[in-house]
Amino acid sequence: MIFMPGMLMIGAAGRKAGKTQFACGLIKKFSSQHRIIGIKVTSIDSQNKGCHRGATDCNVCSRMEGAYEICEETDRQNAKDTGRMLASGADRVFWLRCKKTHLEQGMAAVLEIIGNDAISICESNSLRAVVEPGVFIMVTGNSDIGWKESAKKVAHYADRVVSFDGKQFNFSDDMIHLREGKWSCRMQATAIIMAGGDSKRMGQDKSMLPLGGQPVIKRIYDQISPYFDQIKISTNAPEKHGFLGAEIVSDKIRGQGPLM
């Protein structure tokens, strides 16, 4: 398994699910501040002579020599997925065609070109079996009639399943964060920061102790905010913690604690 926290991987339940459109939207957003590498992976089952995408006259995979081939897209006007990614603002875009049995080897070859610290957005289902990205999102479309096999095999890895109705996604791109070269995605969960207590042993409010020029509670809030849809503060002193902008939850009966 190759660990790539700097990669955001996007899979699709079926054809024309909106995977490339979703990828291009993220590239457009993040490329203004980061150097984004676009990667498209086409896995080839050497045991299956037919095209798993349904093409009849492409012959691209059958002409491949060796276990894998890497091509760099240079034409921003190209209507192919790789051209669209480049036009959206990607610094470079690569197409990896690879036998399923050699996906890890093929991806290692891509890393030799872009570097281990590269920030990338990748389109693939099959690659998830050999690469652990920072975030893995599965896109589904209304027209999907059952999930294709490559999607079924990796669906349990998905951090989020996003649906596309042909016009928009049920997902806001502010749920995705990129910090210090690592991707993260907000979970559909609530985090509660416990900021109560009398601080008898400390002698002063622990939550407001300065650390690196900020109150401890602010540092905690900033560290977990990229990972949760909602954050609540459990405190009986809303006047102290209201500056965080999170919902304040006070004890119903003071002195008996939040569990009560």
C-alpha cells in the first residue's frame, strides 16, 4: 500500500457520474493557492479482452506496451478528461494506463515524476486498492443502474459518497480542506469540546490558557474544524467562548455536569 496524504482520489459508481466535473471544480478552487497535479488512471484487466468502459474503436489499451504507460497532457483545448483538468488550472496532468496487476508499480512510476510530496487530484476506482489517499470520494449519478464492479470493491473506503443530479452535487467544496500538503474531508458528525469545570487544580480557566499566542480552546477548535460538519462547545461561560462562533451548550442544572 502506498500512503499519499497529498492525494485526493475521486471514484465513480458508474459511467458519466460527474467524476471529472467534480475533480475540475476542486482543481479550479485549490489551484489558485497550490500547485495541483491532475492524474487520471485507466486500469486494464488483461483477462478481459473487451473494454470495461464499453468503447469499441478506441484500441488505446490494446496498443499499450508493457505493464503500464504514462502520458502527460499538454493540450488545454483537449475535450478529454485530462484536457479538462489541465484547463481547470492543474499545473500538470498525467494519464496512467496500467494493468490491474501492476497498479502499485505504475503509481510508483508516476511518483518518480511528480515527487512524493506532490499535491494531486486523481480520478480512479481501482487505484484505491493499492493507494491510501488523504481523502477518497465516490461520486454517483442519477442514471447509475447499479454500481460497477470496480466501484463496489472500494466503496467501503469512501470518506464521502457524493451524488450528482446532472446539474449540481449534494456536496459543498468547503467541506474539503488542504493544509500543509494534506487533504481532509469533514465527516457527517458532531464534535463536542468540553470546556466546563471549575479548574480548581489549575487555578484558572484551562480553556483560555495561552498556547502559541492563542487560547488553548481556539487551537483545538481550529485543529478539528476541517474534520467535522458541526462543532459544539460544552460550557457554562458562553461569554468566554462565544468568540469561536460555535454553538454553545450549557448545563441544564449547573453543578451537575454535561452528562446529566
